[in-house]
Amino acid sequence: MKQRWRTLCFVFSADYEGKIFADGMLYYAAKAKWKIIKTLWLIDDTVTNRTKSDLREVISKASDAVIMHSRLSHHDHAQLFEIIATGADDKQRTTVWVITEMTSHLTTGPQVITPGMLKVTLKSPGKYRDVIIYDNVLRDAMSLFQLSFEESVTKCIQNSNLENCMKDSKRETVRRVARRHLAQSAVLGASNLYDEQESNENATAFTIWNLKKDITGTKKWSRTGMGTATGLAMERFIAPNGKPIEPISEPPRPVVHVAVNEYPPFVYKDDPSETEECLGRFVPCYEYSQGDYLADSTPNKFCCFGISIDFLSLLQQDLNFDADIYFAPDGQFGIVNDSDGSWNGIVEELITGKATLSLEMGMNKRRAEVISFAHPTLLLELGILVNKNPREEVNQNHWLKPFHTCLWLTLMATACIVFIVVWWLDRKSPLGYRYILKDSDEEGFTLLDSISYVGGVTFGKDIRPQRTPRSTSSRLVSCVYSFLALILINSYCANLTAFLVKEKVDLPISGIDDPRLITEPVTFMVGAVKGSNEEDYFRHHVNPSFRKIYEVNLQKNTLKSLDYGVTLMRNGVIQGLVGDYLTLRKIVHSDRNCTFSLIKDHTFKSGYGFALPKDSPWVKDVSLSVLKHQENGSVKSIEDRWFPKSTCSEIKHRPFFPIHFSSLFLVVLTVMAFSVLALLAEILIAFILVKYGKMLGPFGRLLKRFLFDVKRGEEDLLTLHYPGKQKTSNYGITEGPFTYQNQGFVDDYDLERSFASKR
């Protein structure tokens, strides 16, 4: 089973045939997701030192397979295979070498070819003994030889004369050029065997050979497999390093090395159970003490879980691979060393090829230059975690806050106007109390009755014991006013509840551009995780003020983890924590004491996504998988599971104390005191109007009718009556306290009639 994505190297002749062959291999390599890491073009006609050096570099890549197609001479091939045999001594890495039939044909005999090579040849056609066909093939071959020889001689004459071309020193060059033209030329003859042939994918029947040594040490080609349009069948064969390879019936699930860091809630690390099994959504992950999974055979096993692990499970289902999750040796995500351009953390693991995939890494421009990112899975935004500063206000006027002062004055003025209008309309209406009870002893609808009535309508209270208006016009005004009062009272209650219950918080800073973050000495210290995307954002920002935040603030407070940063905030070492908005929101919502608040910065927007080595052939497939699960809602459901949008687990409503409504109680006491003064004023006004009303003339009579509800012409008949102890007069009349007729005043004419009846 492969420990990484499949890799491939090419060794091709730099001619037309090699170009066509290379194009076909590039197409199929991309289709089958083979990563091509090195291509060696054999440009020179002979093997030079440069060619040898390039071939050794191909061998050092230790790819899964190397495909070789060469038209060099037997002597040159012998030198190449000698280098290959020397590099095949490494028993740790097995590279399968495949050569074409042409490469084998140009090497006279298999004795110089490295044992363990695979050769692919077209399946031999049936042997037909047709003289005409053989004759046509022979004629076409001679025509092709003649054409190639003429082309080579013509080229030699262009550089020299014919006599020089016929010399022994030039003959080898003419032969080499003729062979090259022979390989690249075509002729339209009777046999159609040497004309331009188009590739036919359906006619792919071939035989696979493996070069082995027999008991005498002689190298022989042994048939080890066959390929047809229906499939491929292979037997056990020997690799160039002598290691036997057992073909399998189905391609295995590749094992992908996934580099991660512990970064809740994306990746959590937990100790395995007693049986060392990771159950449910927990998956095994490893920590290598030597920092390299290739050198450490006894890693520490853990069980990992988190939002990134859930995303990885979806990707495994789509791309059919097994994940070998391990923690980056230095625990960093990846920042560049500005002095030498080297990277650390997960980015280094991807660049060196130790890791093939990384989970939910923050995207930025500098990282995208050295690694590849798939389509972002989650939105990445910047946030600042700060401590709450609750503002405790002791305000006696809390109950007045829901409405503005202008609205309060408008409501009081409206109530005064309404009770006056209602009283006046009922007084003037022919259906009112004044006219219906004109000859009755029952009292009419007075101004004081109107005040009580309008107050009851305002607060929705039953006023049956009180007199109500009887006229249609006054009742219409009352209905409209009651609708207005209903809306205002309910609005007031809702706003008062929201205003008194909500918690008021003063944020210590206004945002990322707050001058307290850069003004020296810095009074508000903030921290960020070392090697995180947020640290790199401030460190290399184009805005000088952002870089200054890193230099005077963040650089002094780099953290190993967000949890450690939260601990420092609780202890007062730092006052803020810079990180991605989603993770900080998780911290805020999981804090049961609700001691944190979150400031969102809208200047930074990026994304979280899978990271792969640069130009990986799997970037497109990973992006399609992410888009698929974003469209079907899987990504959203996982995000909601790990990042709840609810507020703190418990919200404690602020208790109310008498001090919060002290001004309301003061209003009641003030009104009571004012009522006592109003009573004294009422007695004084009544005394003055009764005793001295005649002196005021028409104005006095108007006031009597307005205040005491007497009829026109009876204003001067009002007298005062002071209640006292009951007694019987000489005429047998009981004298004692009684109420005024018309609000406590008695008509003298009626009193005289009463006395006359007693006589």
C-alpha cells in the first residue's frame, strides 16, 4: 500500500517520437492522478556527464515508477543502465522501471540491461505466410531506408562537401543522422505499414516482460503479464533492487499523510480508551517524538476529533483514501523566515513532501506561493476577544427611558386636551347629561368626572362607579383615544422591559484601529497564536499601523494556543486575544460566566481550506468535493454543530431594586402633596367665588357655571354649608351635615321651599 500519492519520472529521447510519447503519458498521468516530479530529455546523441548527472537526479527522486523511451546506441544504453543498476542498490525504496520495446531493441542483447526492468511490447500478430505482403513490406522498407540516407547525406553536404562525407570520420555521423530520420520519417507505400499511424485507444493489446536472471546468471526476458481492452493481468515480478513485488487485483486505498496542529475546535487531541480504540467520530492520530514519521517507528497514539476531522471524513468518502494523521513537529502552521525564505510548521511538511494534505489552514498570499489551496470550506474573519466591562448605572429615572422627554410632554398635553374636549362635547350635546337631566336632581358629567374617565381609558381600568359621557361625539373621541393609549401603553411596557433587562457593556477598545494598541507605552496588550494566519497578517501588512501593532504589541505576546491565551486574559496578563472570528465566538458562547465580548473586524476576510503541495493533481478533486458538500448542506450542518450561534449558556437578568424606581415613588409622593395643596386651593377658590363672586360680575358667574355646573341664572343662589353635628330646629327640621347640591352647594330657593313644607 502506497504511503503517499503516486509519483512518476520520465526519461525520453528528445525527438518527434519522444514528444508524441511524452504527450500521451502526460495525458494519462493526469487522468490517473500520477504526479510527475522529473522529466529527463536525452538531447545529445551520446551520453555526456550532464546526462549522467540528470539520470542520477531522477534515481534520487525515488518515485514510484520511471518510464524510459530512448533511441540511443547500444553503447550509450549500456552506460545508462550501469548508472541505473548502481542506484537500484537502495533496498528501502522500490522504484519500478519500465522501458519501451524500442529501447530494448536498440540495446543489443539483454545482458547490459539492469535486471528487474519491465518491458512492454505490442502483442505479436498472427504469422501469415503471404508472399505479396512480405514483398510490399520489403519494398516500403527499402524506400524508407533510401529516403533517410538521402536526407542524412543532404544535411552533411550542406555543412561540407561530398568527398568529406564519404570519409571514415564522417560515416558514423551520416549513419546516426540516417537512423534519426528513419525513426521520424514515414512513407505511403503498398503495405501501409510505414505511413503516419494515428493512435487507437481501443487496440491496446500488449505483453509485459520482466528481465530476470536464471540459475546460471544469464539475463532473460520472462513474460509476467498481459494487457487487453478488458483489463490487465500480472504475475509476481522482481524490481531492479531485487525486491519481489506482488501485483494486486484492485488498486489499494492510498494512505495520505495529513499534517495537523491541535487547534480547538478544529482539531482536539484526546488520550485513547483502555483498548486504545478511537470510537465514533474519533480517529487515530500520532505524535512522533523524533519529528519525522519516516524515522520514528513508535509514535504516541491519540484520538483526534473536531470540525476539521469531520470535513476530512467527507473528503475520504469522495476520494477513497485512508488518512494517516500526525502532528507537525514544531506545532506551527507555517510562517516564512524573511532572512532565508524557509518555512516552518505544516507548510514545511507540505513543501518537503512529508505531508500530502493539511486540514483547514488559513489562506494568505504568501502561503499560496509555495503550496496549493482547495476551494475554501469556511469563511475566515478577524476577531478580538476582550473582557466585558459591565456598566452599572444607578438611575432613578429608568422608568422614563423608554420614551423621549418630548413624547412624555406630548402624552400629558394630549390627555389634558382629551378630558377637556370630552367634557365640553358631552356638556354641549343634546344627548348629554346636562339636557337629559335638566329637571332631575341627578348631578351631570362634570370636569372632574371627565378627568377620572379619561384616566381610566388611558390605563384600561373599569370606571363603572363613575359617570361616563353619554353623547356620541364624546364617546367617539374616547374610542380613538383608547386606541392610541393601547398602542402607547404596550409600547412602553415592551421598551421598559427590554431597557431594564439588557446588559450594558463598555468595550475597552473600539476596534483594531484603536490608538491604545500602538501608543507607547502600550496600555492594552493583545496576543496571537505563534505561527497563525493572524500573526502573519499583522506582520506583513501593507498598512504601517498594522505592522506597528505587531512590532509593539503582538510580537511580545505570542501564544502557544488560544486556551493559553484565555488563561492569560483571566489572570490579567493580557487584555485581548486576536484570532479567527469563528473560534473566538466559540470561546465566548461556551463561557458560562459570560465574561468575554467579541469585536469583529471587517477589514480582513479570507478562508479556511484544505492545503496540498504546490500544483498537486488532487486540488481540483478536493475543491469539487468541498463544493458538493457546501451545496447539499453538510458543511453548514457541521459548522452549526461546532459553532453554535446561541449566546451564553445562561443569561442572568439584572435584578431591580427600589433605587431603580425611586423617582416613580417620588412622583407619587409629589402628587399626594400637590393634591393637599390643591384641596386647600379648591376650598379657597370656592369660598371666594361664593362670598365675593358677585363682585366679579359676568366672569364670576362664568367660573361658577364652569366649576360647579349650575344653570344659567342660578349662580348667585350658591351658599356654603359647613357640616357639623345633627340637631333639630324649632320647626322640627333636622339640621346636620349634608352634601352640596351641585358639588356641595345648596340652592336658597329650594331651601325656603323645604322650610315652608315643614311648617
